[in-house]
Amino acid sequence: MSQKSKIDLSTKIGDVTFKNPITVASGTFGNTDEYEPYVDFGELGAFVTKTITLNPRVGNPMPRIFETPSGMLNAIGLENKGLEDYIENKLPYLSKIKTNLITSIAGKDASELAGMAKRLDSCNEVSAIELNLSCPNIRDKNVKVAKHAEEVERVVKEVRQCTNKLLITKLSPEMDFFMEVAELSVKSGTDALSMINTIKGMAINVNTLKPMLSNVTGGLSGPAVRPIALRYVYEVKQHLDIPVIGMGGVASWRDAMEFIIAGAHMVATGTSNFVNPRAPQDCVEGIENYMQEKGYSSMKDIRGKLQTSV
Ligand SMILES: Cc1cc2nc3c(=O)[nH]c(=O)nc-3n(C[C@H](O)[C@H](O)[C@H](O)COP(=O)(O)O)c2cc1C
């Protein structure tokens, strides 16, 4: 048996075992087979879907993506065909991917989200539900963008009662009193936190005097936000005993290892997928090589092992 085969990359959150700590960030890979020629999702610890809503959404008008230094702004506006279309037309394909499927959902209020969770609870293909309470690009009342701790608490509590699946709550630095939000999510029954969603920003065309995005503002992602995301993961892990799925500008195995050393159970690649669709697979291979070189045999040997003393 080779030394490499002894390395255990698996990580467990609740009752779900992920074969390795790498996944993809919601919305950066679509929901169907468009990326199949480029990346083998079966090699990842999980696949996270684009956020779905109860009813179809057309999203924001174009332009809704703009490249910025070290990142991008997006204001897609949660375009999707709705929950029933997802179950009928997307799940059959997604269930063939040999990894855990995390379904991301958003809704207009706690009871709509709870109803969606109940519906997904009966889908055996779904390993976990990620509650997207933090999309920064929504202006209508059909999607709840939780800003305050009490709103997050209400939603998580209600959804928790409707599903036995692993429940992940996705947070954003845009939320007021972030640590309080994180704490109340945990108290309300979330099994893990996912962070960070994008951070609101904007760009202007100085010739037309118009914003680069039709929505005026959009969510900033990519390497530009990585140090911020890492800091959030680190601080949450200092305060709370809860598994975290870290994301924000992860493009390489080194970036992913930073999040793991800060305490993340799993790490997602997002914006980097647009540049290199193999980024998540490269991260898995790079982490395995790193573990081998350093002599670590399981994720527990390195997770949260940041040395802060001088
Ligand atoms: C084009 C695009 C679409 C996104 N769509 C979603 C979405 O549907 N749901 C969600 O929770 N996050 C969405 N996100 C946010 C990402 O999942 C991720 O939290 C964020 O981009 C930070 O990671 P990154 O810097 O690696 O991209 C989207 C991001 C991008 C760039």
C-alpha cells in the first residue's frame, strides 16, 4: 500500500461523511451537466447547487457580471426554474454524481423556506440543505435576505423543524452583528455554517456614467475577498463549536489549506471555477500531496491548528 493511500481526507459533519473537504460554492457551477467535460464532481467531497426558490425567477436584467481587479461583481438575482423543476429535471442528473448533494434554497419567509425544506426532506438524493439567507443582489420581496439575528433565528428554527437532513446556514458579512447571527443560527439548530457570501460592491463606466451592472450594485467575490473570508472563518471558530464550510476567493490548494488551518471542515471554490473549472479537483490533489509531505494522516491532524503564539 502506498503512503498516499493511507491519508484520510474525509471529514464528517453531523451524520454525513464527506470523502474529502472540497466542494463548490453555490451558483458557480450551475445545476446540470454543462461542466461535465471539464471536472469530475464525483471526485469532490460534495456538490452544492445553485440556489433554488419555490417559484421560478428570471433574475436581474443584463449586464449582471463584471470583472474587477482580483475578483468579480455579480448580480444574477437568483435566476432558477423553481423547486418542482429542480426535483423533476435536475435531481435525476445530480443524483448520479458520486458525492454528497447539497441543495441550496432561498425563500420569501420562514414558512416558505420550511415548506421547501419539508419537500426536499423526502428526496433521498439530497444529503444536506444549505439555507441561503444572504444573497446581496435581491431587491424584490420574494426572497428573504436576513439582515438581523432575530430574522435568521426565526428562519433556522422553523426550517429545522421540517427536516432531518443536515442543515447548513449560509451567512454574509453584510449581516448586522455577524457573530450574534452565527451564534443564534447554531442555537436554533443549524448543523453547520457556510461563509462567506459575496460582499456588496459596484463599478461605474466613466464614459456612459452608468453602473457596470443593471442592478447598480453586485456581490464581490474572488481572491479580493479571501482575507476577509478567512478572518470570518477564523473568528467564528474561535467563538463557536460548529463545523464551518469556508469560501471566498479559494483558487488553489494553498488557499483551501488556509481555511482548514483556520478551522474549516470543508472549503468551496467559487469564482475560480470560471477561470479553471478543475480548480476544486486540483485542490483535492494538492491537499493530499501536502498532507503526505507533512506527514499528516487525517484532516483532524491539521484542521484548526493555527499557531498564533509567537
Ligand atoms: C456568479 C455567481 C453566482 C452566485 N450565486 C450564488 C447562489 O445562487 N447562491 C449562493 O448562496 N451564493 C451564490 N454565490 C456566492 C458564492 O457561492 C460564494 O459564496 C462567493 O462567491 C464567495 O466565494 P468565491 O470568492 O470563491 O466565489 C454566487 C457567486 C457568483 C460569483
